[in-house]
Amino acid sequence: MLRVRLDAASSDVSANAIGALSEMTALQTEHRGVITYMFTRPDSAANPNHFEFTEVYANEGAFWAHSSHPDFMAAYIKMFPPGVDPHVTSVTYG
């Protein structure tokens, strides 16, 4: 399981995150061992740039196979482009 809390630096970073998460979510049905993605903006009216997402995998091998896939990496780069601080507030893996 991977859990991430993200406080995006701007509305542009938020828009990139939403697009990238949509792409990553679409890949979950194609990758064996990816059980689910859960994505939320707990209070989108008061804090539209705060995101929380949880990914559940069958095992660590499934996580690494999914996260190293070229399509996943392309979406990841859209979400976390080089040189842009996305303000990730916490990442929990385990």
C-alpha cells in the first residue's frame, strides 16, 4: 500500500496532478496485481490544492512492475515535472 498527501503549489500543479492521476488510474486495469487506486480531495472548496491518494497492490513486485512501466512513468513526470516543487507533505509505504 502506498499513501500520499500532496499540497500542490498552485492550481496549475493541481491540474497536472488530476490529469496524471487519471492516467495512472486507467493503467490499473492493465497491470496485474494493482488492486485499486483511491483518490480524494477531502475539502475541495476550502483547500482545492490538497490531495490524498492511496494505492493498493497485491505485493511489492506488483508495485514495482506497475511503477516502472513506461506509461506510468510518463504520467508520473506530468504529475511531478522536473524543477517543480509539488509540496508532497507525506508518503507512507508499507
